[in-house]
Amino acid sequence: PHQNDHIGTIINADYSKGGLLINTGLHAYTFLRENQESMLDSLSNPFYNEESQKNEISWFAKAEYEIGNLTAYADLQIRRAELVISPDYNAVGIAPEGDITYDWTFINPKVGLTFALSNAVSLYTSFGRSGREPTKIDIFGGFRLDSTNYQRVRNSSFDEEFVNDFELGARITRPNFTIDGNFYFMSFKDEIAPDGAILEFGLGNRRNIPKSQRYGLELVWSYLPTDKLEFNGNAAYLRTRVEDLVIDGNVVNDNEQILSPDLLINAEVKIKPTNYLSMGISGRYLGEQFMELTNDPNFTVPSSFVSDFQIEAKISPAIKVSAFVNNIFDTEYFTYGAPSDVDFSGILEPGFFLQPERNYYVSLTLKL
């Protein structure tokens, strides 16, 4: 059993004058967690009892200033987080050595500019730096603190992540057409990323990657040629790179991140023959993904394409009925996988989380 207590407060303030807008605030939060494991016939006598407390406090300020067609903005967040772990020393198997404490302080700035070339076209760019801490599961490498991981946890071997993010984009807005294109480049130090190993309950293990990059293009579009027809979609092209990563004593450079498809496309067509009836069909393409950081071609999640259908009828202003057919063509596809001992033979093979076959459901919406 687990028991969680959450206590927090949020304070915000706004100020505006002329073309200047400022928003600032203070957030504070405490999370108390008691993690127990017991046998069903002895729930009141847990054989594992570990507690933790996470405290956070952050201050932020956002400013925006308009000068003609130019809008400048800046964000700043200063955040401190503390994690205090009270081990179950019976599970660790040593004499108590006191609590284990992690402290993190992050200064996260961001600046950007938006320039309106016309009423229809605008350009924007931004740069920001941010950091985040590992989760308790990351630090433990699982869900329990015992003799197998105690020294690693006590020695604070899991580092925080930092990323520099640069973005450049354009936005076109017309009465019946919008498109937003964005290029981004992200450079990480000690990125907290999955490594392909699987923990309990199907959760992926994560580790620090000393140096890595992610960069690519994103597009979002919407087109309404008539009031009865609509095209929507988004697409993303992604490239990744890993550097200075040690795997089994070997340094890995120029490999790709795992579970990071190079291409992702979502597209939808909606038809509205009457004011009371609409229908749409959508498709999703997901590119191939590596399962593990050595980029062994035998361990990949294959690309896939899946289509869905939806029809919606408004019986009255207060009643709406919708029907859905997901995975129309009954495609066998996967969105996640990991090297696994699938038949308990001691040999790793590609293991997949199978997604649902063709399925149907109906929803009824009532407005009272």
C-alpha cells in the first residue's frame, strides 16, 4: 500500500501598463509518501516500509513588451527542490545511517521575439535554458531501496539534467488556412532518458546521458476550403545524437536516442454535410524507433500506420451521439518496445507492447 499527502500553495500577481505586461508568482509544495509492502494476510505488518518527503519552492516572472510590430518577452524561474528519503534499514540490511537528502537549485531563463511581417505572417525566435531533477524511481533504478542499490543512492550518483533550447519559426494565418512551422535545436547535459531496460509494471528505466542533442522540424496546419470540409494535421521530423556514453566499457558516440521516431504524421479530414451531422477519418504514421542505445538493428520498433473513423450526430441542442471505429484496418502495430527475455530462455529478443486491434465505442453527451 501507498499513502500520499500533498500540501501546496500558489500566489500570482499581474501588472500591465501601456505595452508592458508582467506576471509573477510564488509556488510552494510538499509531497509526503509512505511506501509499504505487505503480505495479504499481514497488511498491518509490512515487510518493507520506506518514507520520503519532497519539498519545492519556486518563484517566476514573465514580462512581455510590444513595440509596433515587435513583441519581446522574457521568463525567469528560480526553483529549489529537496528530496528526503528515510530508508527501511531492515531491507537494506545495515545499521541505520540516517536519512538521504538530495538538494537541487535551478535557474531557468527564456527570452524570445515575435515580429509581425503583416496581419497574416509572423516570425518568432526564442532561446531558453532549463534544468530538472531525476525522479525517485530514477534514483532508485526501480521501486525499492535495498542492499542492491543503497550505496548508489547514498552517493547521489544520478545527476540533474540541463538543456539549452533554440527555436525559430513562422506562422501564417488566413481566414480559411493556418500553418505553423518550427525548427528547434536542443543540447543536453546529463539528459535523463530511457536506456531500453524495463523495470516492474512495464516502466522503462532511465539514466543520465552525458551529452546529447535533439533537433528537427514541426508543422501544424488547418485548412477549411468550405464550411463543410476541414483538413487538419501535424508532422514532426526528429534527429537525435548521443555522445560520450559508456556502455559495457565502450564509449558510444553518434548513436540515436531510443524510442525517438524520425517521422511522425497525424492527418484528419472532417466532413459536415449538415449542421447536425459530421464525420471524419484520421491517420497516424509513426516511424521506426530503436529499442536500445547501441542501435542494434535487430532491436527496433517497426514503423506503423493506423486509421480511425468518427461520426457525430446532434439530435438536439442538448443531445449528441458519437460513434468511433479505431484501427479501421485492424493493423497489428506497436508504439513501444524493449529488449526482453520473452520466453524466459535467458536470451534477449525484441519485446513489444501490442496496441489494440479494431475496436468500437459509442458515446452519448447530454447537456442539462
